[in-house]
Amino acid sequence: MSHYTDNLTQLGGQTVAADTPETAVLERVPNPHADIDYVARFTAPEFTSLCPVTGQPDFAHIVIDYVPDQYLVESKSLKLFLTSFRNHGAFHEDCTIYIAKRLRDLLEPRWLRIGGFWYPRGGIPIDVFWQTGEPPKGTLVPDFGVATYRGRG
């Protein structure tokens, strides 16, 4: 493997997801293009967590955009981190913002935003959005690309 992956603990082998988001390991690798501003996007259309009150499953479409600085998130570790929410009870807002803060703290990106498009609970969909500030000038930031929730009507 290359020197970029020397310190990674999850890539290249079978890995079990963490029991909780707090114990999940997020890893980073050097950004080989830290000299330019570009947007990297991760989309998790099948994100799941649990309602902290009822224990019933909640489902979301999560979109993460960021302009990297010195580091990129290692994608397998991100997938395992997101999977760690499957048995975790938290409100939609908490899940969405916790994901963003963990990535912000790990990567120290030039810019980061998250959109949590949650499917209805009790007939009401909840969408949660957050970003670290304005994206770097001239950076192409595409629309989230997720339609507003519509019922059958």
C-alpha cells in the first residue's frame, strides 16, 4: 500500500462497525490536491438510526459536501461511522449535527455542509441543514439534489 494508507486501520480488510457513533473510528488521509479548492460529496441514501423515545427505526438521506484542506476523510471509515448509528437512539437534529461536527473536527476542512433529509415520523418529515460558513469564492457547490418530501398527493 502507499504511504497515504500506512496509518489506516480499517481499509483493506474485514471490519466490524462500532457499537456507537462515539466509539466509531473516523480516519483521514492526506489531500494530494490541497493547493486547489474543490468540493467532495458523500451521499448516504440509506442512513438509519433509532428514535430515542420509541426505539423505532428512522431513515434519512444524508448528503455531505466539503472543501478539503490538508486531509480527506477515508471513505470506508466514513461508511462504518455512519453504520454505527443503526442501533443508536438520537433525534434527527442530533444525528445530523453530530456527523458534521465529527467531520469538521477530524478534517478541519475549508468548508463543510450537511443536509439530513429525514423520512416522516408521525407524518412530518424533518430536514436538517448546517454549514461551517461560506464556501471558498469560486468553488462549484451543487444543489443537494434531494427533492422535498412529497406524500402520495
